[in-house]
Amino acid sequence: MSCPNCGLQLPAFARFCARCGAPQPATRANAAPRVPRPPAWVLVLFWLGAAVVLGVAVVYGVAAAFPDLAAQSGQGSRVQVAATVVVLCAASVFVAQLLAVIGLTVGASWARPLATLVCVVWALTCIGLPVAVLAVNSIWRGRRRPEAVARRP
């Protein structure tokens, strides 16, 4: 590949000319690779997980706003502090999960590491551990091409 401005020979991955600094025309090698979308069940799982976490945040938000509903007499301040901590944790997981599922849906490259972190949070629960392992495997595994599947005996 050579610079169209000054004619200097450049490597195929060059984005700017080393001599004149002119931007090089975009080639397929320079284009950002598209991240394959995960299967639909992973996206549905992330949307359902976001809804569940939002529900937890709302329930504990009500408990934080009205601690006398969820506490015995004299324990309202403790319940309010504990519920506020749970609301903050659930809200942060909700935001991370929502960003991850939106990123996975559009095929953004930053979404897979974020989705993996969300799966690690899922794995902290007993029910979420097997689901998290399956989701991480499905997110990072490359999709097989139809011709590769057809060639298998």
C-alpha cells in the first residue's frame, strides 16, 4: 500500500502516512471487527435479569423509604440503612446489566467484558452460577459457520 498523497510505501495497517501525515483510505484491514451477537436466549436472559434486579431495587427502595413497614418497633433505622445499601447495589447491577444487554444487542466490542462482569455477579448467587457459566460460554464462543458445521462427520 502506498500513500496517495506522497507515494511512500506503507504497511497495510497504516492509518496515516509516516512522511506527510495524510490519513490513509480505510481498508477492510483497518475496519473495526464486528463482534458476533450472542444467541437470543442470552439476550432474553439479560433482559429478564435486568427486570428482576430492578424489581429488587424497587422493593428495597420502598423498605428504605418506609422502614416501619418492614421492621419491628425500634428497628426502623437499621432496616433503612440495610435497605439503602441493597438499593444502591441493585441499582448499580441494573445499570451494568442494562448497558451490557444493549451493547450485546448492537454488537459493541465493550459489551462482552461488561456482560462477563455481570455474569460474575450472577455467579455470586446459588441459582445464578450455572446460568452465569452458560452465558459467559455463549458470549465468548465464536459462532460456527454453516459450512464448517456441514463438513463435520
